[in-house]
Amino acid sequence: MNLRSPRSTTRQLTINGERMRADFEELSLIGLSPSGGINRLALSPEDLRARQWLADRIEEAGLIVRDDDAANLSGVFLCPDPQARTLLVGSHLDSVPNGGRFDGTIGVLAGLECLRTLRESGFQPALHLEVINFTDDEGCWKSMFGSRALTGLIEPEDISDVRVDNGPFRAALTRAGIDPRAVFRARRDPKSIAGYLELHIEQGTRLERAGVSIGVVTGVVGRMNYRICFHGQAAHSGTTDMYKRRDALRGAALFIVRAHDAVRARYGDGIFNCGDVEVKPGAFNIIPSEACLNIECRHVSETLMNEMETAIIGIARECAASYDLTVTMEPIARIPAASMAPEMIEAIERSASELNLTHMRLISYAGHAAQVMSRFTPSGMIFVPSVGGVGHRPEEFTEWDDVVNGANVLLQTILKLAAPTPD
């Protein structure tokens, strides 16, 4: 991708921060929880209302409303050349249960506001510009479903019942007007896409601690998810000899502690988490015969991610053997680590500098659509500070001036990538 210098008439364009804030406040009422958080789970009635709201705003802005067979919703600003490629800008409107108002939302709204600003200014882009809202980025059904569908990474087992019962997911797609059999048609030709940009809150404290306005993301950590089940033998908790028990939960508990310790000791930048334990029979007076864990590991290095995976599997087997248990391990998902495109990093940094905004390079430890898109097209990410580093909670907050700063960096980056070559 060649970086173009925008004409002087567009260099100092800025977004309408008050208009974008009005959109933000209005959208925040859709799925608002009593605690002030957001419940807009993917394909829920609240999510569908948010989509309709976005479609209305796209039409009002004079843009073209489009959706695809994976329910991704877009607003398109066409350039004069029908054969031109498309620069995608966006994020997601769906939320985790009782999540925050800023996560994903500001990326979609900033993309919309940038396209509105450019269209109102009379700017004629050399690329088609498209703001996109990806379906189920948060993984209510299938993590990053929309971006994976667009890039051709959806597998038949994501829809069928080969591994798990996907009937409820297919029903949710159908209620949203999507034919589950057609989602594979959402894949686009990578030759038609010029790049992807995403603005997001950091969901961490690095920018806030450093007093820096803009984070320029250089990479996104890889992630793997496993379901690990320890199998023992149920028995009466009061009458069974303490030294002869085959307690599945005891093996699982040892595994959790040892896995945390191993990742901290050997992989300084690695992440291990277990947030879901299912115990059977599940009674206080019966020794657990089964304990199943859903775990995840993250690392920015694919090599070290592979090493972590091997280590975790080994620890699970050792813990099972310690208590005369058996263990089964099923890989659920694996998303490789991703690097952002050097030309995108450069364009974002130049834009921030021209706006006199401090900036720093950093790694994202949370997954984003840019991680998937980077395997398909040159991609870039802009972070803005999160107060207290809070994310995925009602208390999630970013100062509005920081949101506007991020949106203006996004606008100037779009200009660098999509401005016509001067005559």
C-alpha cells in the first residue's frame, strides 16, 4: 500500500465530536442494564435493535447500507472508480454480559463519523471506504465470527453439529434473517480489500500510567482455548478413606495452581486463565467424579505459545497421575498471534504526530477483529486510554476527549491511505 499525502484542504479536517457523542449516548440506551452496563449479546433482540439503529444512521449520512451472509453490517462511501479497492474501518456493537459502553462501540461510531465528515467535506477518496460492524466479535456464539466469515476462516463445524450442538446458534442466525447455510458466502476476495483500521479502548493501564494519548498497536497476542476434564470416581465423602479417593476436583485444583505458577515462572509475557469449572455429581457430600475446566492461554510469540501449550498439557497429565485420575483434553479454539502492518503503524504514528498527540507502541493482550483481519489484509489498530484499565464491566470508562483524539487520528490515517494522488 502506498501512503499518499492528503491535500492541504483535508489535512486539518476533524470529526464532529459532539455529534459522535450524541450517537454514543443514544446507542448506550440500547441494552442498558440496571447497573449501567450493556447487555447486547450477539444476535439478541438488543443487538438487532442496535444494528437497526446503525443502519438508520448510515442512511441519514447518505452512505450505502450493506449487510452480508454472516450478518456483518456496513456503511459504504463509494469513490468515483467502481473498480477501486475498499478500505475497511470498524469494530463491533455486540457486548459481553453486562459489559461496558465503550468496548467496540467507539470503533464503529468513530468509523461512521469519519465517513460522514469526509463526505460532508466534499472529499473524493481514491478507495471505497466502508465502516463495518462485525457479528459476534465477543464470542457469545462463536468468537470473532463476523471477521472470520469475511476472511474465509469459518469452518463447517462452526455451523454443523459435528463437534458440539450448534442448533441454538443456527436458530439465532435464522431469527436475525440469516441462512446458516449461506454464511460461507460472506468471504471476500482479499484483492478487493486495501486494508483494515480499528479504533478501540486499551482495556489496560499502560497509556494512562504513561500519560500518553494514543496507543499504536504493533501486534495482538495469540490465544488458545482448551476444555480439560479430570475423571475420577464418585463415592461417599464421609465413609471413603481420605488416602484412597480418586477426587477429580482435587486434580483440577492442583492443575490450576501449577499452570498459573508455570506460566508466571517461564513465560513472563504469557497469560493463563481458568474461569469456568464444572463439577459432577456436584453435591457437597459426594466425591467429585468429574471436573471439567475451560482454560485459555495467550502470548504474543507464536513459538512461546506452542511451548506453553505443551507445558500445560504435560502439567494436566502429571496432576491426573498424582491422584490416580484420567484426563481428556479437547482443543476448542486457536487464534494465532498477529502483527500489524508496518505501513499502517507508520500512518497512525504520523497522524498522531501531526495532531500533536503523544503516542507509544504497544501490544494488545485482548483479541480484536484486527487480529483476524491482519491475516487477510494490511491492518492497523489505534488504542485510547482506559480509566483504571477497566474493561468488560459497567465501570468501563474513557474520557471523551480521548475518544475524540482517537477518532481524529483515525480520520487522518484514512486520509493518508485513501487520498487521491495529487495532480
